[in-house]
Amino acid sequence: MARTTPGIPSGRDRVLSAALYLFSRYGFQRITTDQIAQRAGVSQAYAVRAFGSKQGLIRALASGASTRMAALFLETAPLDTEEQRKEFRTRFSALAFESDDMRLLAQLFACGGDEEIGPLAREGFLKMCHLLHDELKLPLEEVRRILATGMLSITLSALDYPRPSDDIIEYLISGQSPNT
């Protein structure tokens, strides 16, 4: 069992954090477990042993991002009123542009044709669809709107627009009409 000091992230958590940062910015193919270990301040052997493989690490990151997305949906549900939808958009925007989760999802979706990563990305996306429709009981039109907005946010996050940005980009991000 790993020993941890209160307030100091475990080696496993440092590996996850380093991998999320590197993978979300540079993709899965370009980043090695050695680069992740170096950024995390652990040995390469530890980084691999903690997750079994690079693919195991990618699976853990995808699962974490999916869990955080599901929590966002569940914590802001229901989305019946405009006020509830506004709260959701605010929290979603923060997740999209203040964390690396959306960039990671962009990398996962870009690897849809990969025989290992593709199924993982599709499974996570389908899980979100069912969460919104089956668990939160949103109509299909609303599920489509939320997911379309989500995909747009993923794209804008991956493009790394600075905030604030061009009025059109700000409108795409926030849904608020630009002050022109």
C-alpha cells in the first residue's frame, strides 16, 4: 500500500496530473511514459507499474474526465428552468476552459479510428448520452443541443483561444450576444 503525506499528492496522482496535462496538449502518440514520469517527478517504471501500460493510463484519464462530466450534469440537474440552464452553462464553460478535461476529450475523439482509444471514446460519449436522456430524463432534442454545445466547447478548448477572445468566439463559448 502506498504511503501518502496529507496535503501532498501521491505519486499516482502526480502521474495522472502530468499525463492529463501532456496528453491534452500534445496527444497520445507524441508523449511517452518517460516524459510523463519526468513531469510527475517519479521513475518511468513507477509510472508504468501504477497503470499497467500507457493505455491503462489513458483509460484512467478518460474515466476520470467522464466521471467529472457526469458529476457536472448530475449536480446541476434538473435543467428545467433558464436559471438552471445558465448555471449549467457557467459550470460547463469553467470545466471546458479552466481544466484539461475538454482538451483530453478532444484528443480521445480525434483518435476515434484507433482500435484501443476509439472504443473508449465512443463508450464515454454514449454514457453521457444515456445519462442525459435516461437518467436525467431530458428530451432527445435537449440532449442533442447539450452535446452539440459540448462538442463546440471541446473544439474551442482544443484550439486554445485566449479569454476574452473575439466577440464571435465569446458568443460561441457563452451564448451571450456580443456587445457591439
